[in-house]
Amino acid sequence: MVRRETHGARQFNYFNLFMVIAMSFGSMTYGYSASIIGTTLGQPSFLAYFALDTRADATSLISTMNGLYQVGGFLGVFTVSYFADKWGRKAAIGVSALVVLISGALLAGSVNVGMFIAFRFFNGAGAFMILSAVPIWMNEVTPPRNRGMLVDIHGAALLFGYMVAAWVGNGFFYLHTAAAWRAPMAFQCLPPLILLCLLPFMPESPRFLLMHDKHEEAASNLLRLHTREEAESELAQISAQMQIDRTLPCSYWAMLKKPSYRKRTLLCLGTTCGVQMSGILVINNYGATLYAGLGYSPEKQLILLGGWLTLAFGCGVLSLFVVDRLPRPKLIGAGLMGCMVCLIVECALVATYVGGTNKAALSAAVAMFYVYVIFYEIALDGLQFAYIGELFPTHIRAKGMNIGVAGICLMNIIWLQSAPIAFQNITWKFYLCFIIPGSIMAGVIFFTFPDTWGVPLEEVAAMFGDGDEVYIGGEGAGKEVEMAEHHEVSGEGEKV
């Protein structure tokens, strides 16, 4: 077999870029939803409304608010493959956005702590569903050469959501009313509402369309999304690959039973669980608590958290220009080790100086969090979704992404549920729970994980010993593309 040729330095057109940016409102939906609890827990009106500043079980309730959000995500994410494979990648995104929209409104209107905790579960389900669904679509509509950069827009938009949540929460901190915490919670309904309005105008994944024998629509979408040369090449390969994929097993059981699929699944879980061993959500969600432990006032805590997330967003944008220049495992492994070095320094500073009067040392502890997020955002946050999406063939990609995001949820259930009690009882030693496994995983990923950088999605299978399941090269795309162009010009489709 001859590896198919890709065309030119840029294989996408600007419609492709615009559509990916528009779909990133889904990414922002997750970012805001996941992050707003961080500033909310530092909001005096929230603590007072639910008596979390006085009741004896306050620490357990706060842990449950974070833990149940992740449980909802863990369970909800397994529904994504059903919608994505049966009704379309857009349908999976639309259902997810609707769940976040409804649950976000009910969170903002909660009248007691039980209601708030219950809808945190559904909010987590919707948020993690959209976290899984958006990169499935993005991976399938972007060409190989530019895939990392375009899919990493997902990560940058997540960070934009985090940043907006931080500053919205910060602004409402100064509104001294009993309901000041409600508006930031309600604001999370805006990104999914915008996405739902835009979704009918966005193209469906050509790979999903070809999987369901919608050849003309797939050809038309490829022409709209890519340059003509890349569209022709992709259409020929994807069409032939779909014929092979229909004969292959596609259940979760097959992903465990078949050795090559099992290897991909373990690599997927190793990636997302390894990245979560960095402790990123603990630092984000309990940022106010961590800064309080360093002696900073409530106002200063929220400003520091906002600054941290603003830096994160800037680094997320910077990562767009990095991800397609280095091998995936090398960048992920090096980034994770960079995070671990920062946590080692943080651990030493907290163990030595917290409770003392050395302001320089406490400032250095804050600085380590800021250096940490530079490594995380440039090398880990968005890239993990591009990488795990590349590991799986089309017929099990949605399930593979589900498993990867479920791994994120599972790790965060452990970390977020235990964090308040751990910081209270073992203080700085809790950082060792990230440092030790995180360092091990950094080495494992760096030295042993396969690189999918720039490889067409239909050719990744050959890297796992499934060369007989791969169609590489071929002719015949031109006829279908020309047919699509004929429909567009004659008014039977949208003109490109």
C-alpha cells in the first residue's frame, strides 16, 4: 500500500476555521460550567445562603458538590456514543448543550442545598457530554496536517470559559446582596443557548454521513470545509474506509476483547488519567481555598484565581501554534513533567512556610501555580483531546472519546471529593498524591506512547497492527466531488 498524499501547507479553508470556532461555544460551555463553582465557593452570599459558613457538615457538602458533578459526568458521557453514532455528531452536541442549559437555570434558581447538589449532578452530565461530543466532531471535520491546531481550539475555548467564569464571579463578589451568587450561575446558560442557535447552520461530520451512506452531502461538506485537493483525497479514502468499517465490531465489549482496540483504549485512558494526575481541577476548583491557606483575603483570592485563569487562556491560545510542531507523546510527557516540577517546589514551599510570616516565600508559592498552568495549557489541556480522538477509527471514535472523558471524571471524583478533607488533615502531603503518579505517567507517555501527529485518521489503524483494516490511496473521488459541485451550482445545494 502507498500512503495517501496530503496537499499543501494549508488543507482547510476559512469556512472550516469559522465552523470550528463557532462549535467552540460548546467547549466554552464546559469551561464555564466546570469552573464557576471555584469562584462560587469563595462567594460570601453563596456560603451564607446555604449556611456553609456555619454548619458542621459544610466540608462534606462542598466535597459532594464537586464530587457529584464528576459522577454525573462519568455516567452522562456514556450516552454520547448513542446520539453521535445513531443521530449524528451534531445531535450529540445539541442534546448535551440542552442538558447544560436546563440544569444551569435550575442551579441558579436553587432554593436549598439539596436542590443545588442534585442539579450539580445533571449539570456535570451535560458538561462532560459536550466535552466529549465537541472534539469528536472537530477531529472528523479537520484535515490531518492542521488537525492538532484546529482541535486545540477546543482547549483554548475551554479556557476562555474558565476565565470568564473567574471574572464574572469576581465581579459579583462586590454585589452585596443575598442573591449575588445566582447571576454567575445563570450566565452559564448563555454559551449553550448560542450554540443551539448556531447548530442548524453547521455541517455534519462527513465521516458520519458516509457511515450512513449520505455520499452527496458528505462530498458537499468536504468541499465546504477543505481545499478542493484535500476534499477529493479525503472523500476517496473515507468512502472506501467506511466499507471496511461496517464489517468491524463496534461494541464496548469489542474494545476490550480485540487486542488492537484494547491497546487503543488503554492508551486513551492512560492519556486522560495521566493528565488528570497533574491535579489541575483541584487547583482550579479549590483555588480560593488554596490561596486562603497561603494567607490571602477573600478579595485577593478571587483576583489571583482570575489572573491564573487569564494566563491559562493566553497559554491555551499560544498552544495552537505549538501542537502541530512536536510529536504528541513527547509534548504531553514533557508538559506533565513540567507540571510535576512546579508541584514539587509548591509542596516544599507550603510545607516550610505556610503559617509563617515570610511573604516572599508565600508569593513564590502563588508564582508556582502560575508557572504550573503555563506547562499545563501549552502541552496538555487541548492536546489530550486531539490525541485520543486520533487513536480510534470512525466506527468506535465516539465510544473511545467517551472512555477517555470518563477517565477524566473518574480521576476527578477521587481528587475533588477528597481534596477538602485532605488539605485539612494532611496539608502539603496531599501534593505527593499528584507528584508521584504524575511523574511516573510523564515518563511512560514520553517514552512508550505512539505518535499520531499528522497521520490521516483512516491510516492510524496500521500503527496498531490492523493494516488489513485500512484503505490507503485510491481513485474515484473526483466523480463524487464533481457531482456535489453540480448540485451546488444548479441550486440543489448551497453554493460554496
